[in-house]
Amino acid sequence: MEVSEEKLAELLAYVSGRLSGSRRRQIESELAKDTELCDYLSCLRSLSCALLGEDYPELQKPSRALVRRVLKEVKKCTKAGDIKTGIATFDSQLLPLPSGVRPAKVSTRQMRFNTDQLSLELSLYPVTSASYQLIGKISGVKKEIRHAIRLQSGRTKLKCDTNEFHIFQMNRVPAGKCKLTVQENTKVIMIVELEL
């Protein structure tokens, strides 16, 4: 079930304590009957109060977009029994610029993906209108092991290894859909799907 913008706004009001009386009881009744709605509520609660607070109304819509994206990816992985696929928990592309800040001529993008045990942080820098430089860092891995990074975008295949700090860099990554794989020796430990 796809939750509407209005329903997410109501859940947000419920989380922040702005609902009262019959409307609050109605939401609680709906939550008791609908486990998927409870998942949305749980995800909204886990986001920081500052991000969803009334002081920052411009962040409410991007926050709801991130909640939708996280839940969609979690459900996809859960149905497949997949524990290796990284779930996007942050994407700077979703956030508006703070007031008074002019957009840069070259805009970068930061992303974070998580599995149960690993975290992958990516920074994307435009090189041309059709390609990026990608810099990444893996956390939650064994310190003494270097990892192989593989990226496939259409027919293009790129590969590199992490350094001793688990940082890697790829140049001329083509724009579009791509799949990034992290390997420990020959075992795949994380898979991430990107759209650049």
C-alpha cells in the first residue's frame, strides 16, 4: 500500500503531538489495524525531532520522501531475504539548500547506505555532464582486509580496491543506473543500486 502525502502529514502531526481528541483516536485505531502504517510511523519516529520539527517546515517533505524510500528498499530486501543490499539512509539530493545559500556551479552529492553490519558513504562529484568522480568509505569491516569494489553501469565495468583506511575512488563513472558491489576476498558483502 502506498501511503498518501496527507496520511504521512497526519502521522507526522501524531508523532509531534499535534493531534488530539477524536482525530488522535482515529489514527491510533488505524495503526492498530495496519502494520504497514505502523512501519511508516516507526520510521518517522526514528528521524530526529529537529528534522521533523515545526521549526523546519521546509524539511518535512524531503523527510517524508526519505521515509518512503527507506521503507520501499527495506520491504524489497525483506521479501527477497537479502541482507547484503545496502539501504539508502541519506541522500543530499533530497534536501533543500538552506535559506541564503546560493547553489554551487558544481553540485556534489553525498549518500549513505547501510546493511545490518556495514555502512557505505559515497560522495559524487560531477566531472562532465555525463560522468562523475565517486569517492567512498566503508565502515564496519575488518581493519586488516582491503576490499574490492566493482561498479557496473550498462556495458561499463569499473573496479578498484580500498586503501588501508577503507576508502576508494572511481573516476569517470557514467551517469545513469548502476550497481556497486563490495567484495571481501571473493565473497560479496554489500550490494548498492544507484542512480546518478
